[in-house]
Amino acid sequence: MNRFVDRLLAMLLLAIGMLCFTRVYFALGGAGEGFAFARLAFFGVAGVVSALAALLFWAGLLPGRSTHDPKTPLFGRGAELQPAGRPRLRRLLAVVPFLAVLALVADQFSPWSRQPQDAGKSLIAEQTVPSAPGGQDVTSAPAPEPEAIQPPAPASPSGVALAPPVSPPEPAPAPAAPPQTVAPLPQAPPPQPTEPNGHREPVVWLAVAPDGHSIMSASTDRTIKLWDIDGKRLIRTLGIHKDMARTALFLPDGARALTAGDDGEIVLRQLADGTVLHVFSSGQNGGVNKLAISPDGKRAVSGHDTGRVIVWDIEKGSVLHVMPGHDWSISGVAVSPDGTRAISGSIEGTLKLWDIATGKQLRSWHGHERGPYGVVFMADGRHLITGSGDYTIKLWDLDSGREVRRLEGHSGTVYALALSTDGKRLLSGSLDGTARLWDMETGSETALFDSRSGPIYAVAFAADGTVLTGGYDRTIRDWPAGGGDGVVLFAGAPD
């Protein structure tokens, strides 16, 4: 699509260049006395620039501002390898022809554009004026001014016509000053609240404790924080990773947590004081993009930026399986409600179903045009929900691999999904800055939550059914389940 747009733009620029060259040609070919040198030079340069821009756009040598490549992660070291594009040169080579179009229009309809035409008319008039009697040349004589029609002046007693008295012209009244309207300056948006102990960078993960009284958050500032929902306060910074933190999950016992990040470590922590109980290191398998835990808390499944999926035995502190089935970085993982299967998705859109006990691949299919970042199982274990970089949310039948339903409405990557405990409501968070609530029975959108402050990277349901979001603005917000404005539950740190 972008290639087609560039070629269409190239044809338009070529047409503009031809118009500029045509204008220069006619100016040089005659009747160009009124065509100033500056205008001649401008149209010549504009024609050259337009033709050059047309050639570059046609050849695809002017890529626009870089967008997210489906085969690169949104965060971490891999994100730095995205092509930069040439947006400034692209804008420059598009603005000059646009100015040329404005100049062509102005040159066609402005008063100075009629000077060559008036000169031609004068030449024709001179050729058709009849000669004066006696061969007198009248072409060089100035044309008489037309006389104003005056009423006849009354005759004087002497019979000599008297000229009408001439009165001095009255001075024209000074124009009144036009009324002025002063536009008020727009009001600045109210400043966001800040909290010294808040996150200093985007919040990319949220998890609600089994008892519903606390929240864990992970941030690109490398920290994991534990918050008290009831008291609306920070309990403690639970831990700090060596690199960007990605995931923080409560274990079913409510006393421990697993956290993971780009440093390739999965850390088992004590919630009471943050004590590190065990460190699972992925070694050469790369950073941990996503992490999921089985319902019984005995197994963990991690997805890595090398494309590998690893099954861990949490109780024994060991590796069960390393599954190298993906060719691209993992964007999402989930474990089935019965703990027997896992799903993984990679950034180019491939989904794979695994048997956790054996590490064997059960099914593989290309589910999206871009990475599925949000992945959750339905309660029956036979259906899967994925949210993707192609802006869609899809419901899959795992027995057949068939798409059952598609939910559309987001205008950016669907980065996070959360399913209510009864399985009837789905919450999605997107890089378009909104979170949306969906009815899973009808597939309809029931509520919209607009952050107005940048992408949303994390979503969760609070114990009371309200909606929690975390995102680019570093805050954790609480939204009414029926829609409407949210409140900042935990603010980010000051800039």
C-alpha cells in the first residue's frame, strides 16, 4: 500500500514539474517582458526539484517516518535496529512542488500575469490604427483621455460661456479603525499528579493479587513495585532487574511472586520483604519477553527474544523443556486453565500450541499479520483469545485452529488482554491510547476508556470489577466498569 501511494505521488510530482517547465518555456519563447527573472528562476528550480522528487518517490528511495516493523520487538535492544527512514527529506521534496502549485495558480490569476497579454493587445491596436490625413503618424501620439460628461454651463450675459466654479475637493474621511478580536490563549491541561515513589518510565505489566488487595507492576525503569489498593499507597519496591522489567506474576499461594525482564532472569521473590528465593537464568536463550504460570503454581512458561519457549519447574528450580520452534522473537505466552498446554505467539504472527509435560508442539498456524502481544485462554481451555499488532482481537477454536470471531475497534497494536473471572468480559489495552471492554457472548464493545496520555501497555480487572490500566504516562489508573473517566490510583514519579 505504501509503495502504491509513493508511485501515485511520483506521478503527481512529475505533472507539477512539467507545468513548471512549460511556464518557463513560454516565458522564454516570447511575450515574457513582464516575467521577472526571480519568477523565472523559481519555476525552473521548482521544475527540477519536482522531477527529481518524482524519480526518488518512484524508486522508493524516500521512506517515511519509521513505523513498527512486525519482525522487531516494541521494546528492548532489538527495537533500536528499526530503519530510521527519511521523513525530513521526504517532506522537503513534497513541500517545494506544493509551493510551485501555489505559485502557478497565483501567476495565472494575479494582476501581473496579464502584463504580457496587455502588451500583445497594444501591439495589435497599433497595427490597426488608421493613418492620419496627410500621412501624419498617429501611432506615436498619446491617446486622448476620455472627457467626463458635464452638464452645460449657463451662458454669461456677455454670451461667453463661463466655466463652472471649481471648489476644492473635500478631504476624504480617515478610515475608522477596524474592530479587533483578541483570541484567548488555550488553557493548558491540568498537571498530572506525581508520586516520588512512582515509576519513572512506562508501566508495561499489571497483576492483581489472589486476595484482590494489592497490585504488582513492572516498568521499563527496571523496577517491580507492590501497591496496596485499599490504602492507595506503595507497599515496597519489590525488586530491580538488571534490564527492563517485563512481567510480574503472583503465585497462587499469595506469598510469592515471579518477575522477569530483558536481563534473561526469572526471579522468585518473597512478597513480605522482597527476598530473592531463586533465580532462573535463561542463559543464551535471551531476554524474557513474556511469562505465564500454571494455575497450580508448579510450572512457568517463558517466551524469549531468541524465539525459544522454555518450561520451568518452579518447585525444583529446574528447566523442563526448551522448545525452539519459532523463528522470531516471542511476543506472548499463556498457559491453559488445566495447566497441560501452553500457547506462544511470535512477532511475525505465528501461534504455536505446546504440550507442557512433553514439550511437543501440538499445532502451529499463522494467526495474525503481526505479533499477538495479548494472549489468554478461555475458561473451557478449548478457545483462545489473541490481540495483535494488526489491531484485531481474534477468538480461536483450538481443536480445529479456526477463527471463530473477530473483534475490531482499536486503531493501534492491541498490546494486552485480560479476561474477567466469569469469562464474560474481555479487557483490551492498545497503543492507540485506549482500553476497551468487550462482551464475549455477543462480541460487542461495551465500554471505552481513553487515557488521552499515550499508549496503554497493561490492563487488569480489580477485585470489585473496575478496570485497571498502566501505560506510557507511568501511572496506574482505575476506571468505572461502565465507562467514563478514570482516576489516577498510583501516580508516576516527577519528571
